[in-house]
Amino acid sequence: MTKKTLWELLWDYDPNGLIVVDSINFIIKIVNPAFCSFFKKTPEQLLTKKLSEILFNYMDFQYVWQTKTVIRGKEIEYPEFKIILREVIFPIPDENIVAGIFVDMTAERSQKIDLQNLKNETIEKVNKVVDKQMKVAQEIAGLLGETTAETKASLLKLVEMLKKEHI
């Protein structure tokens, strides 16, 4: 068994999915273990296959090759694999290949959803507390109004009595 180079080790251990396809038929030339894991396939199931058989957004690879531009940070959801990937796709014209790096964003998206749910629940609870406080304040105001009215009525009767007595 030959010793792997540092680059081969990096390729094997990189947690990001890495793929290389040819620029003519977009046939898969190389994949790393992370890419295989994302799509629940073995290297044998992927190598020599057309990219269109694996990725529904394979046209990004064609676009990158035709325009010689780079796509950075595009997020694609693959519901059948329960995964969200951020893609970086770039051409390597000297070798007539296109490479892709796929970063798993599933956990980050899940955290964002959980945080948004927590925010929504907190807002709902705050609204309930404010509504309850308003209801209590209205009840207190109503009671104060009643007692104030009763006090006023009693005071007016007292004033009337004192006026009659004084006359």
C-alpha cells in the first residue's frame, strides 16, 4: 500500500463534499467520501456517471464552464437526502474540468429555524402577558371608577345635607 500524499489525505478527510467532472459530458471523475455520504452513494456508484444523474442542479456546472465564472454560496436543498448544501463551483480550464465544493448547511439552517421559532414563541408570550396586564389594568380602572363615582355621590349628598342644615 502506497502512502497517501497530504493532498490525498486532505481530500479524504475534508468534511465538505468535493467533486470533479469533465467539461465535455460532465462525467464524474473524482468524489471524496463526504460527497458520497451526502448523497448516500459509494464512489463506485458515482464515478463515470453523468452529473445529471446525481444532481438536479447540474446546469450550474455547465454554466460555470461556459462562462468561465465561479458560483459561490448558492444554497440548494436536497429533500430526498434531507440535506441543504452551499455550493462553490469553479472551472479549471487547464485540465478541462469543473470542480464543486459542497458545504453541509443542514445543522445551521435547523438552528436558524429553531431560533426563529423561539423568537416567535417569545413574542407570543409577551403579547399574552401584555394583554393580561391590560385586562387587569382595565379591571382596576373600572373598580376605581366605580368607587370614585360612589365617593362623589356620597360627598354630593353630604354637601346637600350640610347646605340644608346651614340654611
